[in-house]
Amino acid sequence: MQTYNKDLPVSSRVSIPLTEIEMTAIRSSGPGGQNVNKVSSAIHLRFDIIKSSLPEFYKQRLLKQQDKRISKTGIVIIKAQNHRDQEQNRAEALERLQHLIQSVAIPRKKRITTKPTKGSQRRRIDEKRKHGLQKALRRKPLL
């Protein structure tokens, strides 16, 4: 886990100022006894894609992405509560945001549609015929 001073690096040229990322400490859910009830160790991170200083390329790709962490209004919401320490949760939330933004930088390969080969078609039909024959042999004979 890294600590970030001013900017969250996305790539060698792109970074997000921490002033654009809103982080609030909240009480964590789940087991943990008295510690969970007293200490606000979980981090709720909010990042507005549209108002950010990210290049347009990143913004468009992030908004197109079907991710439950991105709301319809273009706000990334991440809740980090795996650790007991608030600093570790803060670092994890920033790391998750960093990975999310880095994932859209990699261009997806276009799928090339292919047709099944003649051999694979023949094998499929032969297998269907064989299966049908096996089922027919299970039936009671007609009198």
C-alpha cells in the first residue's frame, strides 16, 4: 500500500490531484465488536468523472463502462473497509480507484466473428445422431 501526497498517478503522464477525490471516514459494518461501534475506520471515496481533470479519452471510457461502482451521474463510489486502520483503508480505496482508471486505458481488442469449421460441424452432427440413437434404444419396443 502506498501513500500519496498530492496526486494519484494513473499513468506516466496522467495523475489526479487528491483535491478532486472526496474521502469521508465512516463506521465499518460487519464483525469487530466494540471497535466497529466506536471507530470510523472505513473510507467512503467519491470521485466525479465529469468534473475531474482527467483527459477526455479517460472520461468517455469510464462513463461507457458497465461498472456498479460508477453511478449514472458519473460519480465513482468506492467503500473500503477491509482493514482495521483508517490509513490502510484510505490507501486501498485510492488503489482501487487507480486500478479502475488504469483499466480503461488499455484498448480492448475487437472480436473477429468466425464460422465453425466443416470438421467441427460434422462432429457435432455425428454426436447428436449418436445421442439420439442411444435415447431411442432406451424406449420400449413398439408391438
